[in-house]
Amino acid sequence: MENNEKKKLALNVVSSKEHKGFGAGALDLSNLSSVIIDGDEAYIDLGAIHAKSKVERGVKFSMNKEDVPNGRKCWIVWVYVGRNEEGQFYSGATACEMLVDTEARRGWKILAEHVNKMDYALKGRIILDGLNETEKTALRNVLIGHNAEWWERSGEALKQGLA
């Protein structure tokens, strides 16, 4: 191996469409997106995949809710785009709660829950527990606005979950 080549990590996350070696059948993170719901506003922010979304930047997170008494509720919704014979569609969506106090630069989230829910979205599960009607409407509008055809091809579990 030449010095200028970077050694690739042996992770079970691959983006090669023709990958047939170690990790074959692993999930492709290139079809994963993240939607941030902050109050009645929702927007796509791919920075969340690396904990660097607009609401997370500059915030020190704790696993204790008591550390964030003035935090506002925000959500990261992991959205996975699958493909079937008809084309692409929203196949997985899972919501993760967090509290953010931008002024104090403090926040609360359970990292293990975020990782597990990301995995569930990649596997096509729909878990939107905890979202209120305003948050559901904001998420539905972002998904439809981003690609109405994908929304139309999506399963009833997602559509009913955001009804």
C-alpha cells in the first residue's frame, strides 16, 4: 500500500453498489437522511448523521435531563429511502427526542437511542412515537415537499403515522 493511500476501516457500512466481500448485504448509508424538527419548523439537515446539525453544533450533550432545565424539545428523524420495482420511496422513519438550550450551550439526548433508531430506519421501520400533531405535519410537509413521488410510493404505516 502506498503512503498516500488511506487505509479503509472494516465497517459493515458500504456505499459500493457492487460490494461482494466482507459486510456483503450491509446497509448503504448514502440513502439515509435526517430531518430536524425544531418547534413547528422541520428541515433536512444531513449534519445530524455526524451529530453536527444546526441545532447540535456548539452544544455539549448530557444523558441527564436535569442538566438542561430550559431546553426546548427538538427531534431528529432518521429517514431511509428504499427502492422497489416502482422506484424510490421513504421506507424507514424513526424519531429521536432531544432537548437543546442554545443559550446555555447544553443539551440532552441518549446517544444509544439515536444509534438504535438510525439502525431501525435503515431496516425500514416506522417509529414516530412522541411526535405531536404539529411536528407530524411539519415532517409530512418536508417529505412531500422534498419528493412527492417518493411519498406516494411510501407504505401506509408512514402515511398513517403522519396523518
